[in-house]
Amino acid sequence: MLDGNEQLKWLLITLAVIPFLIFLYLTAKQILNRCNEISDLRFAKNELVDDFDDKVCYWVMTAVSFCDLLEEKEGANEQTSVDEIIPFLFQKTNFYVNKSIEKFHEFQPAAKVIFKNGSGRSKQINSYRLETVVQILYQVRKRSYNVINRMEPHLSDSAKHTIIFQKSNDSEYNRVMENFLSEIRLAGISIGNVEWSFSQTIIGQSEYATDSTS
């Protein structure tokens, strides 16, 4: 069939070679994409690890400082301008807790390369350091809520209104944090001593909150 039919011969050769060329193209593309992913992940890992040290740890200490001021304000029992400063301190405390949670949410997709179990020299974040930070954030959230729930009955309606919105916002971030902890456990990161659970008793709902949402 091919004798004297050069066009048919070259057509058959082309048809035989095309699948091989497609295979080479797809293989090369897959390898290139994988290399790009590794490069991007390495960059992201370094950047996010630095964020943990340079941003999250700073935000944690800022939240602790505002929470300490909130507790001092309660202990001083000062009635002058109490409606001005108490909601502000409560807001700022939990604002920095929530900023930290938002950054943890960014960590989530790359948890396996950002965090590591055990100790030892490594660019990665050891799981026990993550445990420490999460535990501090949890205690700060809990302390601030305990203080504000005790003081809220003595505050003005305007102050209570501000607190209600902050609590509602915090509830969204609590769910983000719970999801983050679940996901990194599934990724094999050991954080057995960490909890993040806020009951209705801790969160607290005043009569003002019920009336204003009905």
C-alpha cells in the first residue's frame, strides 16, 4: 500500500509519532509544574515560618498585654469612664487573638511543611511551640470573657452593644480555629495538649443581647 505513495507513508509516520510527542509534552509539563510547586511551597514555607515568629508571637503578647489591662481595670473598680475603656480593652484583646487565628488559617494548606513534631534543629516550627501559642491564645480569650461577663451588667447599653458585636465576631473565628486544629491533627502534627472550646457559659449572653436581637 505504501509503495509509490509517499504522502500516505508520511501521514502514517506522523500519526505514529504524535502520541509519543504528546506523552513527552504532558510528562515535561507535569515535571515543570511539580518543580514550580516545590519552589513556591519552599518560598511560602519560609515566609509563613517567619510570620509565626515575627507576627503571631507579637500579636499574642499584645493580646496578653490588653487582657492584663482589662483585668487591672476590673480590679481597680474605677467607675469613671468605665464604659469607654472596658469595651475598648475587650475589643483589642480579642482583635489580636483573631489576627493570630487568621494567620493560622493561612498556615493550614501547608501545615506539613511548616510544622514538625518533636524538637531538633530545623527551619520548621516545632509542634510544642504551636501548642504553647495556642494555649496562650485560648487562656487570653477565656480570661477576657470571664472579666467582661462579670462587668457587663454594670456597663451602659452602648458598651453592651459593642461587646455583643465583638462576641459575635469572635464566634466566627472560634470555628476557624477549631477547623485549623482538626486539620493539622489530620496532617499528623502532634498537638494533643491543645483545646479550643467555648461553652455558652463562657461566652455569656446578657439580657440586653437577647432583647436587641429579638
